[in-house]
Amino acid sequence: MDKHTETNRTSKDTEGFTIQSEREDRTLSGRIKGTKKTRWIRFGIVSAIFILWVVLMGNPWLGLIWLLLFDIYITGYIPLTWWKKKSGTTRAVMSWVDAIVYTLFLIYFIFAFIGQQYEIPSSSLEKSLLVGDRLWVDKTVYGSRVPQTPLHFPLAQHTLPLIGTKSYIESPQLEYHRMPGVRSIERGDIVVFNYPQGDTVVTKRPTEDYYMMAYRIEQEGVPDGRSYITSHPENFGEIIWRPVDRRENYVKRTIGLPGERLRISNDTIYINGKAIAEPENVQYNYIIPVSREIPSDKWLELGVRADDYQGGPFRNEYAGYSFYDVPLTKAMKEEIEKWAEVIGPLQLEREAGIYDLSGVFPLGAPYGWSRTDMGELWIPKRGATLHLTLDNLPVYERAIRVYEGNDLKVRDGKIFINGKETEYYTFKMDYYWMMGDNRDRSADSRYWGFVPEDHIVGSPVFIIVSLDGERGWLDGKIRWNRILRNPNPDKSGGKW
């Protein structure tokens, strides 16, 4: 054999070996053998974290995602990084897409399981929390809640900005499950939760409570307020349902805990028969008789928001004087009594009789309750059994039917749950009684009742930044003294 023939044969043999090696690398065993040791180590760490996460999530089906991780780190059958072999515009565009997707996934994970920023939009917790406070809310303190609506855009609660469509896909809906937390909810905690009566929304009035709206319509003489809303889409729009974790976020103070008995008398709250302390800066509405209009700069300096005093002073024709109706703390009340415009002693709204007595929880019940005088009522506790009667049913009906998903009917004076006549019900969840510190300007449990545990989001740990919407950037808009401040000094000071 000459040298030329031998060289050709060697070349063919080498080429054949290369082809054979490439074919072997494409097999499962070849890909596994070809994986570097460092990649196996990273895969092992990721797998351990992932398995722990699946256990905490309480859903074994999530374990199937491990196969995707195995392919990403080891086998590489799915060409997720195909674009890295390209050049020019394709590579540039896909690199941005890859970065955006990764960022959104990271935000989704942080917002769902660790914490999230929330802004205070209303004055219901003043002066503890101010309108314009941006809070960092810890979702791990009571245990991170597994997303019940997993397919949602992480930067929008329920509606996409600009286009106005839903920011979530309703299906699938996962069962309620909460990871282990640091501690349980305590009295005095400020808690962020999903609005319990936010399950039904009318699209033309999305910020209004559907159930309260129907109740008000019935108070005007319409027999069935809900049917009226449905039959007048030109005024109310489409009626939509929202999952628990896609409802509006509310923030209130925890007043009543599961299993406790609560009563309110002349604004004093009694738990198990004992009066409890109030927050240091609790506010009540006062009637302020005046001889003339009070300048806006005096209100601003005192810390009263424009929304609270604008429209006044009102005229009391019967008493023959003008007055403001404004929420004040004790310290603010003492200061305002010194003003020259004030002509008489200040009165609480309830003392003057100038407030709406209707619309409190439970709607339509013949109890004669008001926001200043309620109860006594028992707060449901997981595993506790309640003796149901036609008298107490209005207090617990929504919890049994809506929050715990039972079919509840009353026929011939008897209570039927899931088709069976019964006088007892055992609750599946814990419930809480939440109230605002701005007592007479807060829509809270006095109006819509108990907050179920599956609605609990977390608790604020610090104020990120605070912006006063009534001031300019050069006139104190940034409240520097509130940045990184504890949002609940009453609790940390041992008041509760």
C-alpha cells in the first residue's frame, strides 16, 4: 500500500470517528457523560432548593418542573439558548427578550413569596400611616401564601395599565395553602389583605363595593338591588368575578383574633368583656363650630388633609351656626380648640348625632347596630364548631357560603348546608376583625365583617418613602422623617 492510499484511509477513519462521537454526544448517556463537574454541582444546589420549595408549596405536581431543570443544566434537548449562536439583530433582540423574561420571573417570585411594595391610597389608618406612604410588606412573617391565581402579570394587581384588561388568567385556580411563617397574627398588627367583598365588581364603578351598592339601592325602595344592577348595564357595566389574590389590597389594624368575642360600645372596643387600648394617634370625627372659614394653611400645618375639611364650613340652620366635620387626634383637638375661629366646644359625631347609622355589618340584619355600637359577636376560629340559629346566621352566612364554599339555604325556618339540615357548623379557616385608626373615616370590619385567613397578604415592616400629595417638591412633598420608619410604632412600643 502506498503512502497516499494510507493517508486517505487515515483521513476517512478520523472523519468517521468524529461523526460517531457527535452522534454519541447527542444521545442521553452521551450528554450526561459530557456534562462538566461544576455544572453538576450547580444543578445539585438548584435541585435541593427546588425540592424544598415544592415541599413548602404543598403541591407534588410541581415536582415535574424538575425535569425541565435537568434539561436546562444537563441534557440540553430544549434549545433555550439557540439565539446565542446567531449574530446581528436576532442576537441583540433576543438578548433583551431573555433579560426581560428573567427579570419578570424574578419579580414574580419576589412579589409572590417574599415581599412587595404597597402605597397607602386612603386615610383610614392615619395618623399611623399617611396617604402617600410607600410600604415594604413582608409576606413571610405569617407564611407566604401560594398564589391561587398563578398565571398573572407580576406588576399589576388585577388590571393592566393603559389597555385596561385583566392582568391575570382565571384558570387554573389553586387551593389555598400557606407556607410556614415566623409567627401568627397578633392584636395590634397592621396587616395587608385582599378586600373580602371584592369578589364581585361592576366594571363602570370598580372602586365601589358591589354589595353595599345593592344594599343602598334596596334602601331606596327597589326590591332586589343585585337584579337591578344586572339589568342596568348602561349604568353599572359588566359584572365580573375576581379571585381572592387578585382583589384590591386593603391595610388595617388587627383588633379581634380567632375565637374571641368582640363588642363595641360608644367607640370602646371590648374583647372577651375587657376594654382594649387604642392606638396613640387614633382619630375620631369632631363637629367644630366656627364663626368664619378657617384658612387652608392652618389646616395644612395641623396635618389635616384637604379632603377632610374641604366643602366646609357647613351650616346648621337648626342650631344657627356653621361647623366643620373633621377627623382629629386628641392632640389635634387640643390645638384646634385654641383657634380664634372656633366658637364653642368640639363634639364627637356620635354625640351630635351627625352620622349614618345604616350599612354596617351584617347588611340588612335587624340588630340595630352602628359603627360606634356593635355586638357582641364571636370571631370564627379554624376547627371550632358554632351553634347556628336563625338569629346569628346573618353574622356567619357569608363566611360559610362564600369564603368556605358551602351551599347554604334556609327552608321552613331550618338551616341546610350542602343539602343537609344542621344546627352546627365547624369552620375551616381562622378569621380576623380589622379596623382603621381613623375610626370614623374607615371602611373596615364594621361594614363588611370578618377577614378570612386566605385573604391575608402580609405585614408592613418599614416605610420606603413618603410623598405628600398636597405639597410641592420644594415645599415639603417628601416626608424625610418617615423614610425607613417603623410603620407600627404603637405595636413595637408594647401598647398592644
